[in-house]
Amino acid sequence: MNQITDAEAWQLRPSPRHDEAFYAALIEALYGTPSTVIFGMMMINGIVLSAYYLSGDPVILWMAVSIGVINAYRAAAHWAYYRYARGKILRSIQRPFEFLALSGAWATAFSIGCFGAYTVLHHPFEAASILGVAQTMGYLAGISGRNSTRPYITQVQMGLVSIPFIMGLIASGAAAYQFIGIAVAFTLLATVSSVQSIYEVFLSRVFTMRKMEYLANHDALTGLANRYALRNKMREWQAAGHSFFLVSIDLDNFKDVNDLFGHEIGDALLKDAAKRISRHFTASAVAARIGGDEFLILLPGSDIAGAVAVATDVVNDLTLPFVVNNVRLRAGASIGIARSAGLSVEAAMKNVDLALYQAKANGKNQVCLYTPDLGAKYDERISLERDLRRAVENGELSLAYQPIVNPRTQRVTLVEALLRWKHPERGFISPVTFIPIAEASGLISVIGTWVMQTACQSAVSWPKDVGVSVNLSAKQFRRDHDLVAIVKSCLQISGLQPERLTLEITESILIDDHDHVIGTLEKIRALGVKTALDDFGTGYSSLSYLSLLPLDKIKLDRSFATSITTSERSA
């Protein structure tokens, strides 16, 4: 998607009036070849002096003197420009040198036009007039090539040369000179038009080059800097000895939004998120999208508390709902922060990646500052992930069954399937430890399907009035778009009656798209499977929202039930 917005295109389009850098470049072009200009002026002066030598006309001598003065004026202007203005962008510095360049060039043009006209009128068909005509025609031919990037300069120059010259040719009365005058007039009209066309082509080329440079350094979707530009800026700041933080931002729920609603909604969410992120940082910071749903900020300064405070504000902002194409979405974000002091670009990037990884491991909407021990924690987590993959492949996972007794009948009516992992070297590992790893690595889908299949097969051999309850991970519920098909397959393969299976979801699922949650639960219940909400009261769902959900049972969290009891007693 290599496109830029209209606003970005307006900023990239070259304009001497609005773009100081472009204006300065055009002024520099006027002074680009001082030796050529001065040598050319000396050649002109030599030709005029030759005409004086051949004619002995004192007027031509005075013309030579005036051209010599103009030559000195232009030489002084070039010296002053290279001494005081070259490389400076400010328009206030460049503007006086534009006046010096134009006044010198236009004075030269008018002098040459007058020289040609005078020699034709006063020395027709003599050596002096031959020099005058040749000099003027040669100068005219070279003007458009030298200043094609400034059409009005060229047009004024050609007018100052051509008008007095044409008038002299026509007034001479000689048919040959009049023919030359008419030819020069047509040439003037044609060149004035072509110069503008050349200028438009020039602007188009400059715009294309700027656009290519922009796209090479910016993310086409959000308009932020890209990874390439960010790394260059990091190297630049490190070489200059600047202190800064790397702030890595990853949207927590972007993949689910993108999978559920499609790339168009996902792209719109990224653009809105980029705007929210950018408004929390000053102009001195560099914000970049480095891929997918990950953003990286270079935040100048050395105040750790300040960096954490800004990151916290960003998290709070990104947890607020997004409305994209009338769809209400929640993104959330995890943020890692690392200092750059004394580190290479690669080392600093690795540290902020570790901080971000830990922030995501701590749960959603977390901010984590890099500390040296994060490397060891990361290695430990990667080792566990590798072992968990091996456990899935080798069948090391197992289920334990916890009976649930009906308090009224004192009979077991439901058995909850609990996932267990006995590591061959570390022994039993808590689900609190390995479930987040399974969710982050994508293994949760495979594990979740295995748990459901195994639980259903086990329940078939139990008494008919005893059902089985299986917990669904939030990530499994969001990512398995064929979840209903998986449930149906497990029932068919095992032969378990649907009403004996209960699927439990956690309250964290309810903060996602409501229509998707309700739709999926309704499809599951349509199979005859029961649905339950586990540990209600630990999240942010409301009772009014719960009334809309197709649930058979709600399990209250102990702390929530205690708070209700306490409130009633207080009343």
C-alpha cells in the first residue's frame, strides 16, 4: 500500500513560496557555477571591447565599462553568498542574495540587448554589428538552459535582451535585420511558453523524488516513520551523545480485530491508534510504526519517571474504545521501555523487546521498564515454550477431574476438567505459568481442542447424569473462528450427549466485540451444549450486559460475593 494522503502530498510538493528548503536550493542554483558566470561575463566584455576596437565608437567603450562594472558586482555577490548564505535555510538570509543574483543577471541581459541593438543601428553590416548580433543571439540561446528552474527569471531575462534587440533590428530598415528581428520575436514567444512547461516537468520530477524519499522513510499506512528511518535517527542521536528512551508499543487485541473484521477495519484501527499515540509525545520525539501492530518511539531525555508516566498515559488512552466504520472496538496496549545509554542500536532494540515481552506476559495494558534480569526471564520463558511444544507432541499433558457437588442433593452432577503438565525434569508446572505461554505462542488452540476431546471421551464412561465442564481460554475463544465446529466434532467423535458438556468462559472475553461473543455463545447453545461464566466480578462486565448473554450458569468470584454480603450488612 504505497500511497500518501492529500495533506502529505501538499507538504511534499515543491513551492518556493512555502518551502524554505526548496527556496534555498533554488537560490543556491543561481550561484551554482560562479566560475562559469564570471568567465562568461569576461567573454562578453571581451567581445564588446573587440567591437570598440573595430569601430572606435566611444559609446561601445562605455558599454564595455558598464558591463565590466556589472561583472564586478556579480563576482562580489557570488563571494558574499558563499561566505554568508550558502547552506543556510532561512528565507530572511536567502532573499537578499536572490535580489543580488537577479539584479546582476537582468542588468547583464539588458546591457547585451542594448549592445546588439546599438551595433545594428549605428554600424550596420560592419564587423561591430556582426559581433553584436552574434553575441546577442548566443546569449539568448543559452538563457533558458541556465535558469529553467525559475521560469519568470528566464522570461524577464529574455525580454530584457530581446525587446531592445528586436526594436533595433526592425528600426534598422534593412530587410536582413528585420527578418532576424521577426525570427527572434517568434523565438521569444516560443521560448517563454516552453520555459513554463520545462518548469512544470522539473517540479514534477522534484515531487516524485520527494515522494519516493518520503515513502522510503515513512510508513505508508500511518504516515509515521518506518523502521529504516527510526534506526537512522537512533544512530544519529547516539553519535551526537543524546540520551533517550525507546518506548515499544504493541496493541493487545489487534490480531483478533484484524481476523474478525478484516484488513480494512484493522488498517483503520492502526491509523487511529497512531494518532492517539502521537499526541502524547512532543515534536522532538520520533514515532515510528515498525511492523504489524507494533510502534516504537524515540523519547529524548533521561527522566525514567517521566518516560513511565507518558507510557502510562498512552496505555490509558489506547484502552478507550475505538469506533471504526460504526464498529466499536477495544485495542489496549502493552508497552516496554528501555534506555539507550551506551548501547548499540541492536542492543537497545533487544532490551526494549524484552521489556515489551515482559509487559505482555504480565497481562494486558501493562507498562514494563527494562531491567537486567529480564534477559534471564525471557530465556526461561522461551525454554518453557519449547518444552511445552514438546509436551504437546509427546502427550505429556493430562487432565485431572474435580467433582462439583450439588449442595441440595449432595450428589456429583458435574466434573470440571483441569489441565495438568508434569515436566520430566521440573515436575508439575502450574497452569498459571504455562497457560499464558500457550496463549502467547498460539499453542492454546491445539491444547484447547485436545482438552475438549479428551474430556468428552472420558465423560462418556461416567453416569449419564454427570456432565463435564471445560474451560475455554480467552485467546482460544477469540482466535478459533471454527470453535463451534470443533465443539461439534468433539461431541460426534466421543458420542457424548451435548447437554452433558458445559463450556466455561472467563469475564475477560466479555470486553471484546459484544456481537461476536453473543453470536458464538448462541451457536454453541444451539448444539445443546451448556455455557457458563466463570468468576464473575473480577472484570468490568455489568449485570445489564450479562442479561443479554445466552448463559446457563454464572459462577461468582469469592471476593465479589463477599463484597455483596458486606454491603448488605452495612446497609
